[in-house]
Amino acid sequence: MVKIPVYLRDMYDAKHLVQIAESCRGDVDLLCGRYVVDAKSMLGVFSLPTFEQVEIGVGEEAEFVREKLESLNLIRK
């Protein structure tokens, strides 16, 4: 699993992240400290305690996800 740090500023960024995750065939997780939620679930994303220090964990489709996140300026540097 490849971990990509993401930056979510508001609910619109969260919506775009979920849409990117839904386009993947495999599992996509959102990791925030000890919390792990399904990145394909809007409810799961909003259940995170904070949007700081969030990473997306993806398998084979990591390059596709990274390109999509970069195009929306959602990768934390």
C-alpha cells in the first residue's frame, strides 16, 4: 500500500477525494492517526476527527490517484 499525504481544506475537497477513490477498483483507505476509514465513503471521510495529517492509502492504482490529486492540488507537501 502506497501512502500519499493529502490536504483537505473543506467539504468540496473531501467530495473530490471520494470521487477519485470511487474510480478505483481496489480498496482505498484514508488514514488519520489511529483512524482508518474507507475513502470511498463520504460519511467515513466526514467521521475523521480532523483533516490535518491525513494520508490516502492505495494499492496498484497509486499513480492514477496521485495524478488526480495533483491536478486538484490536494497533495500535502
